[in-house]
Amino acid sequence: MIASIRRWFGFGFARKAAKDQREVRARGVVSGTLSALGKNGLGFLVSIVSVPLTVRYLGGERYGAWVTISSVLAFLSFTDFGLANSLTNALGKAEATGARDSGKRYVSSAFVALSLIALAILILGIAFAPQLAAFVFPALQSANARGEIVPTVAISLSIFALNFPLLITNRVLAAHQENALANLWSMAGSIANLIAILAVIALRGGLPWLVLGCSGFGLLTNVTSTFWLFGFHKPQLRPSFASIDVAFVRELLSDGWKFLVIGLGWMINSQTDNIVIAHFLGAGQVTPYSVAFRLFAIATMLQTLAYPSLWPAYTNAFAQKDFGWIRRTLRSSFAFSFLATLVIVVVLLIFGREIIRLWAGPAAVPPFSVLVWMAIWNLMLSNLYVASCLLNATGHLRGMTIYGSVTAVLNLLLSILLVRTYGITGVIAGTVIAFALANYIPTFIEVRSVLKRL
């Protein structure tokens, strides 16, 4: 099976040094993708159990509030100023060119910078939790939801901040093409998440306890993996004050600001939908939208599985000027990605509403028009994931900062405009239209230009 996957992605053979490097990339991509398949498979099984349990336990409004808070936190991930993604590329290049003595300085500098950002988020999050809750949820109906929402927001922001410096753990593993290990830790987190949900429901805890249990177990898993990484697996990279170098921070930020803009645009495009729905239609309408969104994410699951492993592989190949490998891998990825997504979205269009009804209950079933737009969205994503992976990994970021920003503004405006007339269908339609007009074509023009220069 592994051999066939390698042939599919075009892992060829040339001189011995190149052959060895391609074998390393092959093992990294294959093991990372297969372990990610196990991780997502476990996550899917956890969702099968947890989504109907939590929807029925919390009710549509409180469950929708929980999902919306998760979207707010995902949106806030841009506040790392692109340091995490920049660290991946910097470490990957250092590894590929043999400059491993710089690794500790990169890691130490990024860790301290992220810790300072986390402290600011923690202070501001606790101070402004009531105002944020009032803005996102202006019209909660139930007394339970109104009483729980502020402590839930405060707990969520606090745990989010504490997790922030731990971002470097997965980035270090990715840069060394060891995503399989990161995926194993993520699987442990999924199991802990399910245990927390079952425990809180059994003890009849409210929404704040549910968030504290799930997010708290996730934080504990991340802390454990960080201690393992720097204590046992790669102690030579352990952060230290002596290794902090302002010049290295500036170097990370030189690309980091581009990742920041790209990430902010992507967060607006992918995470503001639930916020718009909660604000204009109420938290209860977030439930059918978010459940359908989660179901259709299966269609591009293979791309999201391969992305973290392909990124450092492209970075490694680009640094070593192995351009033939890049071209073959990209062509194969495009074909495989689109065909796999097409098959899945057709099945979900036909059976999606019934699947959701059986899975999460009647309250979570969206209009059929939502499924149609989500099918189009995921077909677009199937190609955009492949293209953006190459551009990110090779440092071709400027174009994505421009058309990504235009897309984000257009998407938000269209979603706000269309939600008032077409409900939740208008929100996903706004996303598709914005990407079709401002992002899809420019991305592939840039990829074509990059390939011509290789």
C-alpha cells in the first residue's frame, strides 16, 4: 500500500543523495497522512458519539453558542502574527541545509514571543469577556444560556491563551517531517475530549463545565506532548533564555506578517460564518449550519490529512532544488484531490439531510440549498488546499496576502448582506461567491507562474 502511494505522488529516484532525501520525504508524507487518517478517523468516531449527545443535552441554542465560541477562538488564532507557520519553514530550511545549530534559537525565540502574546490575550480575554459575549450573542433566549455565556467565554479565552506557546510543538515535529507523532498526540486529545464530555453529561454540568472539561483535557495533552518533545525526543531544541535572539524573531516575523495576513483572511473566510449567523439569526441557527459544515468536511479530509506532511516536504525539496519531485507531486495531488472530493460530495448531496437527521436529530437538519452550496465550496477547496500548500511551503506569500485579503472582506460583506434575505444558505453562498470572484483564479495563475520559474 505504501509503495503504491509513493508511486502515486511521484517519489522517483535519481542520484543517491537525492534518492535518500526523496525517501525521507516519502516516509514523512505517507506516515503523516496515514496517521492523520487514523487521527481524523478517531475524531470522526468521537464526533459521531459526542455531537448528538451534546446537541440533545445542551439544546440547539446552547450547542450553537458553544460552536460559535469555538469559531471566535479559531478566528483569534491569527494573533500568533504568523510565527508558527514561519517557524515551520525556518526549521525545515535549516534541517534541509544542515544548519541545525540555528534550530534552538528559532524555537526559543518563537516560544518567548508566543508566550508574551498569550499573556496579553489572557489579560484582555478575562477583562473583556462580558463585552465579547454581549456582542456575539445579543439575543439569547433561554435563562440558562444567558447565565452561562460570560463564564464560558472567559474560560474558553483563558485556555486558548495557555495553549498558545504550545503551538511550537507540532511545528517542530512538522519541520522534521514527524507529523505522525503529532497525530498520535492529537488522538490522545480526542479520547480525552470524549471522556470529558461523557463525564460532564453524567454529572449534569452546564456549558462552562463542558468547555472546561474538553478544553482543559486538550490543554493537559498539549502540555504533556511539549514536555515529552523537549524533555526526551528533541532535548537539543529545548527553549532557553540564553538562546533567545531578537534577530531570529525579526527573521521569523519577516515572513510571519505575510502568514498573519493570510491566516487572518482565512479565518474571516472560514470562521466568521457561525458568528454572523449567531448575531443576525440567533445561536439556534448555528446548529444546522455547523453540523452540515462538519459533515461536508469529510469531502476534503484527505487534503487536510496530507497538507501538514506535504508542506515540510515541499519546503525540503525547494531548498534542495528538487523541482522535478515538486512538479510530479503537485500534478498527482491535484488529480487525486478533485476526484476524491467529487465522489464524496455527490454522496452527501443525495443522503446528507437524512444522515444529519439520524446523526444529530431533526433540529440539526439544514435546507437542501445549504448542502448544494457546501458541495460547491468543498470542490473549490479540494484544489485550493493543494495550491496553497505549495505556495506556503515555498515562501510565495505576497500574492496570497493580497487576494486573500480581498476575498475575506468580500466574503464578510456578502455573508452579512445575504444572511438577511436567504438565512443560513446566504452565508455559505457568500463564501463561495467571494472565493470564485477574488481568490480561485488568482491562486492558480500564481501556481502556474511559480512552476514556470522552477
